[in-house]
Amino acid sequence: MSVSMRVKRIMPMDTKRTQSVLTSIDPEAVIGLTADLVKINSVWDPGAGTGEQAAAEYVAQGADAQGLDVELEEVALGRPKVIVS
């Protein structure tokens, strides 16, 4: 069973709402966000001093700029998760 089939069983798809969300997505913005994230070194390497912090902060700032509620929660030292609602 595919993941999409499982999701449909859990949450029936509202076609109008789904279409509304999909048409509001700006493909160029998604490409730009992806390109920006790829440029951020988020490889977890404490010895080199790199981790996910910078990428999490970038995502949090972007979501905040869109007016969304954002919370950064550190699940381990230097390893935050971003909660957006």
C-alpha cells in the first residue's frame, strides 16, 4: 500500500481545498527555498562545528516572515526542530 493511499484512508481528500492550496504554491519560491537550504551546511559533525542549527533558523525566519507561528525546540544540543503552525 502506498503512502498516499494510507493518507487518503486517514484523511479524506477535500478536492476543492487541495486544489486551492496547490494553486497558491509559487514554484519559483519553492525552487528558491530549496536552493537556499541546499547551500546551508547542515551536516551533523560536532568535530567540525556544523549541524542543523543554521538550516532550522533559516526555515523559522522564513515561516515567521509569512506570518506563521514558529517554535524552535532543541531536541539535542545543536539539533533543533522547527514547529510551524
